[in-house]
Amino acid sequence: MKWLNILLIFLPIAVFLEVTHGSPTLMFVSAALAILPLAGIMGTATEQLAVRAGSTVGGLLNATFGNATELIIAFFALQAGKLEVVKASIVGSILGNLLLVMGLAVLLGGLKYKEQRFNLKSAGTVASLLVISVIALMIPTIFDLAARAIAPERVAALDVNLSDAAAVVLILVYAGYIYFTLVSHRDILSTADDEGAHDEHDGPLWSVPRAIGVLAAATIAVAFMSEFLVGTLEEATAVLGLTEFFVGLILIPIIGNAAEHAAAVLFALRNKMDLSMTISLGSTVQVALLVAPLLVLAGLVVGQPMNLVVTPLELVAIFGAVIIANSVVRDGETNWLEGLLLLAVYAILGLAVFFYPVE
């Protein structure tokens, strides 16, 4: 994924536009393009630390930093009060991982290999957790609709209270999932792909200080680019003819997880479908059980109370994506047609979001 580093040229361009108060649209595009390679650098640095730290701690590091870029972008959007953009980015990340990433990996891997197999126990465990992501968004949304008919004047506060409590529960579930996969059932869920996963990466191992330094620098750069991105969001979307809903649901998840998406596809092309499934399904679980709850709780800290109530379109889309993902992983093997179907659903969803009316 070294080719992504070419886009680092947009980092100084975005800084220059910020200093000179340049075009908001150009700054938005430059910041978005600069985040792509920075996300890849963060992923590489995290992987280097994971290799040095050992499998257990390494897995926890990958879980923690896997969606760091998107979390940073969403946090700045949260600070700016763009709560609908934040919620749309959460939903968009779940949909992107299940439909776009898995779809591309299964399609391209299936075109190279007639059938690809993976650890059904590992993928099935994660797929089961995906159901919680649907329930976690379904209950607050249905609660909101029911509460509006009973106590419309209190519904906003009640939505936040329910979401805060649900966020704590989801984080506890995520902690249990980490313990389950890395400690109690590690031997059962591990696969042959886990060994030598790093062997095919170019270059020697980084030293720990280098990996930490690169990770810190990339994180700081992503934070600045995210602030630029969110700060110009309103003006840029108006000029580009896009809605903030579309940007949150489609563009931000793609930008924040681009490097991770590329890794899933590359592993599929190497016939390492276990690792590819771990990336797409595992990242989805991280978003639903860790990133979303953290953003809800962060809203209390920054004075922007946020709930987990989503639109009917988002809820139906997540429900459908989880059903499709479960149907793909249920037999422990994939083919290119299943990947095509996943991408088709994502394309239709993208069109629906693009044409979705806004107030």
C-alpha cells in the first residue's frame, strides 16, 4: 500500500490552505486525500508494535487502533455539533465493512481462486456479535418512536439516557469479546493464516521507539486533517452538491478505513481468507461495540449529548447487511458471486443515500 504515500503531498497543501484561508472546498478535498495515506501509516505502525508485543497484546493493539482514524474524524464532528454526521459515519462504517470491504475481498479473491475457505468458528463468533449491533441501534430507535407518543417533551433527554447506559453495556460486551478471542478461546479461534501474516510485508521490523514515534506523528496529523475536514464540511458539501448525510454515511467511512480495506483485499488475493474475514468482520464489531459507545460517552464530556437513534433507512440497511454477512459466512467458504451480490447491495444503498432528501 506504499502507493498511497503519494497522497501525502496533500498534507502541506491542506495546511497551506488553512493558513492562507483558501477555498473551503479545496481544503476539504485536500484534507480527505491526506488522511488516506496517514491512515495507512497508522496501520503499519500499529502492526509493527503488535509484532513486537506478542500475539495477545498485539491483538489488543490492533483492536484499539483499527478504527482510530475514523474515531478521530467522528470526534471532531461531534465537537462541532454535527451529531447526525457522527451517527451516519458509525452506520456507514458498519455497512462499508460488511458490504464494500467483504464484497471486494470475496469478489477479487473468488476471481483468482474458485473457492476460498476460512475458519467457520472464528467468523461465526464475530457474525453472531453483529446481531448485537443491530439490536443496539434498533432498541433506541424504536424507544424514540414509542416515547414520542407518550412523553414528547422528555424524549430527547430519555434518548440520551438510554444511549449512555447502552454504551456502557456495549463496551463491557466488547471487553468480553477481546478476552474470549485472545485468552479463553484463543487456540480454537486461531488459524494457519495467523502464522506468517507479517512475513509477506516488505522491510525489516521497526524498533519500538520508531513505531511509537510514527504512530504518534500520524495520529497528530490525522487530528489536524480531521479538524480541517469537519470545519469545511458545510461549505464543501454545498459546492460539491452532496449532503452531509451522504458524506457521513459513505465518504468518511471510506476515507477513514481505506488502508484497512486494502489490506483485506490483499489478503484475499493471497488466499488468506481467514485474515481478510477477520479484518472486515472484526472491524465491524469494533465500530458497533467500541467506537460508537465511546463517541456516545465522549459527547457527555464535550457537552454534545448524543443518542443512538438512527433513521429508518439506516436501520433497515444495517439489518439487511448483517443478514447478508451471516449468509455469506455460514458455510465457511466463499465465491466471487457472493462478493458481487454484496457490492450490488452497497451500490444500491449508496444511490439511496445520494438521493435521500434533506431538510
